[in-house]
Amino acid sequence: MTTRLAAQLAALRDANGLTRSVGFIETRLPSVRLFWSDVSIARAPLSYAPGIAIIMSGKKVGYLDDRRLEYASGQYLAVGLPLFFECETFASKSSPLIGVFLDADFDLLQSIARDMAVHEVPILPSRPVLGIEPLTMPERMRDAASRLVGHLLDPTETAVLAPGTLREIFFHALQDKHGCVLLSHSQSGGPGATINGLLRTIDKRSADFPNVNELARAAGMSSASFHRHFKTVTGHSPLQYFKRKRLTRAKSLLVHGGMGVAEAAHRVGYASASQFSRDFTAYFGVPPSQADMSPYPT
């Protein structure tokens, strides 16, 4: 099944005429993206939205605070809230990295959880405090993932069948060990849910570097408590997290938005273009004028 799914993903890539060595594109289903690499990529910054990254060929290793997260063929990464960490890719032309990322729709997740509760299907109670977990795909989840990719090769099946299969994949994830990480930071109650709510609100606003003391007050926490809980669920202090967030957005503006360095720096909240250039270079390993040469797409 793993080999079959990898072949289907390769066919999906070929169907889109994707010949470059590294890529990350939308599919016909807006919440599903294909990613691949024909080359190994050194450890570099990466941002993940909430969702599931399914790896069918190759291997990735993520580094978040003091944790090492390895996920390879037949595994998936469950991400419960927006996170920034460093990632290393192991791939070659003969053994490429290839996979799909499924965006988490929190309304969909809550709907699945409610239906599971009605039918007394348990969501495993293990609650990892960090908002990310690597897991091995169970057989039924692999089968659903294979059918989803098959749907994406056909426009009609994408429209008619893919949404239900996507729901099926998340259903299996919520029953998996630590799969509840997809819900644990979005459910009501607890500091993790509060911080996740704040992060989701901030993502919808133009401000990229909010006042941390104001966030602590909005969360109903002391500054010390907010910092402690924030690092527990994101792996970073608030200042580290939001600095990575605005640098990642700036890179997107430079590469995809056609902006110049000074304009991108101002757009994400930097008063000094020179300070922005220093921070960008330290984080991505290349100056902002060479943002498109950073080894992994945002």
C-alpha cells in the first residue's frame, strides 16, 4: 500500500508537469498540497500550519527546542497549531521525498469528534503537551490516503469523493496514538487551547509582532505563566515564535509577492531594513535579496 501511494503521488506530480527538484503546490482540493524533493536539503527553517503531513517516500527530521522528530515513508506528522522549527530532508533522484499535506479544518475536526462521541468511538486520551507528533499510519488510514490521492487525479472524483475521504483520514488520525494533538490545543479549557485561540486570531490580522504583555492579559495569565505555557505548546518563547513568524511571512512576500527588501521589512513590522536583513540572514542562511535561494519553500 505504501508503494502504491508513493506511485500515485508521483503520478500526480507528473500530471502537473512538475520537473523542478523541490516543490510544494496546491492540488485540485484546496486543503491538500503536494510536496516533493529530489535532493537532500540541509537543516533549514520551516513553518507548518495545523494539519497532517503524510510522507510516502524519503525522510525528514525536524528539530524543535530539544526534540528530534523523525518521520519517513509510511508515517505522518500531526500538527495541532502553527509551528516554526528546523527541518532536514533526506532524498535523492532515485529515492525522492514525496508526500501530501492536509490542512486541518478545526470545524471539521470538532464535527468528527462530536460524531465519534455520539457513537461512543473513543479519541485516545493521551495528550502530548507539544503541538506536534510523528506517527505511523495505520492500515485503514493508508488505504484512505491512497484513495484520496487517486481522487485528485480526476477532477470529478476530486469534487464528489475527495471531501468525504479527507474526513475519513482525519477520523482515523483522531483514533491514533497521540492523534488527539490535532484537537488538544483547540478544545475549550486549558492554557494550550487559550494560546492556540490567540495564535489563530493573530493569523487573521495584519499585525505580525503583537505585544506579548497584551497577549498575556488577553489570555488571563501573568507574563511569567504565559511565557511558560507558550513555550510548552510551541517549543519557543513568544518573542522567538513571533520573530520566526514575521521572517517567514517576509520571505513569502519577497519570493511570491514581488516586494523589495525595504517594503517587505516594513510590511512585517521592522523599522530598520538593516536589522531585518541581519535577522533574515541569520535565520534563513541567505540575505533577503537571495530569498528565493533558501533551500526549502515556505
